[in-house]
Amino acid sequence: MGLKFSNFGKAIVSSAPIGTSGLSFTVEAGKGILFPSLGTGDYFYGIFKDASGNREIVKVEARSTDAMTIAPGGRGLDGTVPRTWAAGDYFVAGLTNAALQESLSNTNLAAFGALSSSADTLPYFTGPGAAGLTGLSAFIRGLLGAADAPAARATLGAAPSALIPSGTVMSFFQAAAPTGWTQVTAHNDKALRIVSGTGGGSGGSVAFTTAFASQAVTGSNSATTLTEAQIPSHRHGVVVGNGSSGTVYPDYNPTDGNLAAATAYSDYVGGGGSHTHFFAGTAINLAVQYVDMILASKD
């Protein structure tokens, strides 16, 4: 944004500014295109003149096709005075002292103009309104002159084939393969395994999600017969009758009135030893499918 110029900016005034303070005027139809195209903050200096040689320099801040708008305070500039103009007079986007002075007083241009040029150097800004020179080697000039990215990579010695050879397989954490890559679909639902040997192999028989899903453990115990040494130590008692039934060794029989005379006991048996149960359940196959990968460090 700022001061603008154009070539061949000359046209006949179609409707002149009102008096010496008017700010709007038009030039003949179709000739507005000869004057600068202005954006926000842009402007140019123009000159009104008539057949008598009268002149007035104005500052134009807007143009819409053939209609011009003079900036407030933009009449009678650069040593001229506001005048009353009429249709048929001329308006020219000529070079003025004001335009030259503004251009030459630009601190950035002045900073570059103050540099002492020398071979193989490049000017650059070192701060606001300040500039310096830096070296520009033949190599850098060649890089700057590269027509496109492939040419620049070739200049750097970094052609695509040298950066990542065709056929290289890498892992990516994204939804789809990047541009220039093709997704490998030979392996699916597998784990990654780091190996110290040769990479690129695969193995296993169970899909990753299957192997690591919730697995129910079922089975049954085999029959186990306890030995005497494995059962708790215990004894058995025997009730002996009183002999009133007429037999030498009558049994105790509550129904015929015999009464218990004594209780005899067997010897203690059983050692209370431990024993085991064999469990034969369903095996859980954790042979997860995998893809062999290696870790590499670039030299």
C-alpha cells in the first residue's frame, strides 16, 4: 500500500471538481484505466492543466473506473494553488516533485542505496530502515535459480530416490497412506516385534484382537483316590452289650432291654498327609501374530 504510478495516464476531464474545494471528478469514458488502480491506503499524484498553462497538483486516493476521489487536503499541492477547472481541461498522472521526494525519502530504499555493492553479495535488512550485505556463493545462486523443487533437490544432491528409496516400508500413524506411498495390506491385526536379527519376517497363528480378548478358563479335575496316609488321623468306637440276652457276647440291642456296658475303640489310623489334584483345562493360545521390525540409527 502507498504511492502508485502508471504509464500514459492522461485524459480529458469529463466533470470537474466543484470550485477550489471539490474532491470528486471524472475523466472521459474508458480512459480511467490509464490511471493507477488503487487499493486501501493507496494513492497517486495527478496534475490538472488547461489551455492557458495553469496547473494544480492533487492527491487522488480512490478510483472507480473513470471516477476519481481527491484526498481531503489533497488540493493545490507541491507549490500549486487550488483552481476552478472545467470539463475539457486535462488531467495527467505525471511525475511530480512530491512523488519523487516521497520515493527517495523511503528509509528502506535509502538503506539499500547507502550500501556499497560488490561481487557475490546479497543485500538484506538488518533492522527497521537498516540494511547490510552478505555473501552469495555460486552454489547458492544455483539453488536460487532452480526452476522447481525437483531441480532444487538435484542441486542439493537430495533427489527423492536418494532420500527414501522406492520400496522402503515404514509405519505411519494416520488414516491413509501419504501422497506417494501405497498401503501394504498383507498384514492385518498383528502385533509388532522388535528383533536383533534380520527384519521383514512374520509369524504366529492367532490374530492380535483374538489373542488378547477375554478368555474363559474351563476344565475338570481328574479322579483322586486318597490313601490311608492322606486322610486325617481318626478312630472308630464299638459299643459292647451287658450280656443279659443269654448269649456270651450279646450285641447291644435297645429293643430287648440290653444296656451298654462298655465302649471299645479301634486303633487310630490316617496320617493327615497332603495330596494333589491334577487339573486338565483348556489351553490358552497366546501365539500372537506379529511383524518383525528393526531399530536403525542413521549414520
